[in-house]
Amino acid sequence: MAKRLTLDIICSVIFGQEAGSVREALATDFPAMVRAALSIPVKIPFTRFSRGLSASQRIRKLLRGLA
């Protein structure tokens, strides 16, 4: 709950109030990326690391679209 609230506040400050779709996309991908940072860095499909890399790519694509 606190993590979600923090992410919502950061998104509001950086992207503005109208960024509801951005906020939802980040809310699903950000935890996967954090879990990947704490896992063994082996790129094998269906591992935490692999899912985190995919989430990271989606986040970067989303942010590039906003810039």
C-alpha cells in the first residue's frame, strides 16, 4: 500500500494529474523490475530476471513516448 502510494505521488509530480494510464502501467511493471534487481542475473525465460528485463523495456518505451 505504501509503495503504491509513493509511486502515485511520484507519477503525479513528474507526469501530472492526467497521467492515469502511465501510472497504471508503471504500477504493474515497476515491482517486477525491482524483484529482478534482487534476483540472480541469468537471462532464462520465465525467471524473475527475465520478467524484470521485459518490464524495464516496457517502462523505457513508455517514458520515451512521453518525452
